[in-house]
Amino acid sequence: MIDPNLPIFEKRRVVTPDEIDDLDHVNNVVYVQWAAQIASEHWLQVATTKILERFGWVMLKHCITYKKSAVLGDKILIKTQVGRATNVRYERFIEIYNENTMDLLAKTTSDWCAIDKNGKPIKISQELKDLFETR
């Protein structure tokens, strides 16, 4: 769960026609795509060029709970923050809201593994922790 007392990264978007399924709402797979996108954008914002050249992340586990539907034209607010770090994993929380009503549409918890540029898991160093925990 996102803690409002800790740093939060946010993104806003509007639901587009290609995100709508045959039930006339945002397809569930789109929420997973939004979650992956905001995690990547958060990383790109906090990491230096030097760090981006050395490290990356892969999603190991993703759990999503759907609460309400979004429809074409809805304004969406997506929030994320990282949770606890273990040896090679970081926990990440994401919440997706209808920006106009602030109804929670979906929430996710995922585990991300730090990797080197060869795709090999690496220990989460203090250098990586500082990126997320000091901003």
C-alpha cells in the first residue's frame, strides 16, 4: 500500500480507444502495462546516466487487484513508490485512480530484481537504495 508520508512518483494520462476492450472499458492487461510503464519512468527519473548504463530491472512477480472500471476518455492518475528492499529485490506499489472522482481503479504490488547489463541479478547496493529513499 502506498504510504502518503513517503515520496510518491505520479503520472497522468487519458484513456485512449486502443485501451478499450469488447466490454467497453479498459482491458485488464492495460493496467499491467501502465504499471510497468510508471515503474520504468520512475526509474528513468531518479537514476543518473551513469547508473542507467550499469543497471536495469526486471519484474519477477506482479499481483493486481481490480476495483473499478475505467472507460474511454477517463482521466487517470497513477501513483507509485518503492517499498522494502531485500538482497536483490525491491517491492513496488502502484495505485491507479480515476483522477476526477479519485476512485481507486486498481492497485498492485510487484517485486523487481536489479540486474546488470548482462541480465544477471545483482545485489541492491546502497547507491541504488539512495535513489529511491532520498527523493
